[in-house]
Amino acid sequence: MSGTGQLRQNRPLTIFLNNMDKRPILFLDSGIGGIPYCRYFHSQNPAESLLYIADRAHFPYGKREKNDLVLILKSLFERLIMAEDPKLAVLACNTATVSALDELRATFPCLPFVGTVPAVKPAVMESKKKLAGVLGTARTIEDPYIAELAAKYGNGCKIMGLAAPELVEFVEHRINRACENEKREMVRKYIDQFRAAGADALVLGCTHFLFLLEEFRIEAAPLIHVYDSIEGISSRIESILDADGGALRADGSVSGKNQFFVTGENQIEDSWRQWAGELGFSLSRFGDKT
Ligand code: DGL
């Protein structure tokens, strides 16, 4: 049996005796995209220890093949589980979720995973014009999962998918320095295309775009409603922690210990210090061996 297996075999006894679980909850994205999810969850659940991991060694995920991503994520999770023993993992990344969630669940059955998928369901259910836009990475937009969701819940609503790799790069590299006009201009290009096609719903299907949520809402109003998944994901995590009398909950009387990891061998950039500092998390590099 692997070291991870031995660790997990001993775990339930500890939980039973203390009725609290101090292990971290892991939030993963290719870069800063998962931060809005992590920040929101943290604001609601300060006692939980969180570990944010930015897999910058493999950024951007959206340009990779599905199989490539599955291998990258399996290898990364194997090392994260061995090193950090998380109690729950959040794929705060739509691309990682549509590409690898099933394989990760099958490979690591002891670790509960929460995935982030574009909020297609409410958008197609509420679209009066029967056309909902989805903005994401190429990998997400091309994945059959999006069309399957629309077919399942859409009641005839069509999906217009647009890949926006340059918007991912913009958020990852420039969001801290960009002025409001620049942000609005970046967003407007996409809104114009959805509006011209007659869409009245727009799903932000890439976590990076949450950094531009306000700009999207302003540019899309009043005809296009913008959907995101931040609160839905947070509630899903909470419901897993609260199951079985809160078996996975941390002790509410003390604050969690929070860390921010960046993968890759490059020197840690100042911007990462800023992101980690804003969250109040300690920053370090996580070794990359793929
Ligand atoms: N933030 C990611 C998502 O939600 C992907 C960005 C990337 O291409 O790495 O899809």
C-alpha cells in the first residue's frame, strides 16, 4: 500500500475522536483564476485551512489537449496528496474540471473533489431568447460536456460558445495594472458578439473571468444577464464539510492556516507575493516534476 493509503486508513479514527478535521482544503487553478472562489469561501469559513495552488508550470490549461491535462493533474494531485494530505479538493478551474474531474475521482477515490463547471443550467433555463453565450477556454468550449448540459436542461435553448484565450492572458498578466477603460474594452469585444447574435444570457465559463465580473455586468446590461458560479461552489464545499454531522469541519474556535503554492522552477514573481498577501496566505513554491 502507498504512503497515502496508509495515512488515509488511520484518518477516520482521528475524526471520530475529535469530530474535527484540520487538514487543508485545496483550491487549484492554472494561475490566479481560482482566487475569487478561494477568497469567497475563506470569507465565509475562516476556520478552515486553505491551500491555494497556482499551477503556473502548465499555464495556460486552455490550450492543452484533454489527455495532456489528465496526466498533468494526476501527477500533481499525487504529489499534493502525499505532501499535504488535503481533506477536499476544489478544481477552481472549468478547463481542469471538464477535462479531468472524472479521472481524478477514479484515481483518488478517498479524496472528495468539487468541480467548477460553467453555470449553463440556470442560463439555458432562464434564457427567453433561447440563446445563451458561454465564454471560456478553447478546451472548455470544445468539450462535449457543455452541449450535453444544454441538451439536458435547455428546453430548446441553443449555446453560443466563444473561446477567449487572450482574455485569460490579460487577467493572468495584466489585471493588477489595467485601468478601468482597458478592462471594459477587453470585455466589450465579446459582449458585442453575443449581443449581435441575440443572446440574453452569458455564462462566464472560465474562472479567470471572475476578475472582470463587474465589467461584464456593466457592459452586458440591460439585455444580457451574466452568470457565474462562485456562491454555488462555496455552498457545495460547505455541504460536503457539513455531511455526517460535520465530520470534515475544522474546529471553529481557531483560524485556519492558509498557504499559497505556485508550481514551476521560475523565481516567484512580485505579483504572486501581492496575491498571496491580499489573501493573507503564506507563499511558497511547489516542486514540479512533470
Ligand atoms: N481558469 C481556467 C478555467 O477556468 C483556465 C485558464 C487557462 O487556460 O489556464 O478554465
